[in-house]
Amino acid sequence: QPDGVKCTPAMNACERGSQWQAALEIYTLSRGDVASSDAFISSCTRGAAWPLGLSLAAAVGDATAVTHGSAVAACAAGGKYLLALNLLSQHPTVSGLGAALDACGSASARRE
């Protein structure tokens, strides 16, 4: 059975092409390690399936800074800036900070 070392690069390619459905197929073949989960969450975020990515981020047992940053980015992609800020306050990361700032900027632009 494929492991994260083999599946993660393929899912990263899916992310770059906004192909979250293909990433899902690959993720189901992987053993669901943290690296594979992070790659799939990122694919979902870029592919406009941010709720699916956010759900997986909440379920990852050994979450990393990348996982938390990807969860904040998923919130930002969905325009959920308050949730993004809440997640960031619980698990501050550099990538999460950037995503939260983007989410807040987008929310501010929508109000103007």
C-alpha cells in the first residue's frame, strides 16, 4: 500500500492544479499520515473544497504547524475570518498568520 512519501508529491501536484478530487483519490490510497493529510488539506483549500479540508484538519491526531496553517487557510478560502482568527489564536503559525490576514483583508474589502 502506498505511504505518505509516495502519495504526498502526487497530492502536491493536484494542489497546484486545483484538482482536489484527484487528491482525494490519492489520499484514500495513502495510510493517512500527517504529511498526506496536510497535502490533502492544502489541495482542498486551493480547489474550493475548503469545508472538507477544514473537517480533515480537525480530525488529524498529530497535527503539525503545517496542519494548523492549512486549517486557517481553509477558513480564509471560505471567507470565515472569525474562525480563522480563532484557530490562529489556538495554534499560532507563520503561515496561519498570513492566511488570517488575507481573510481579514478580504472581509474588509467586502464591507467597503
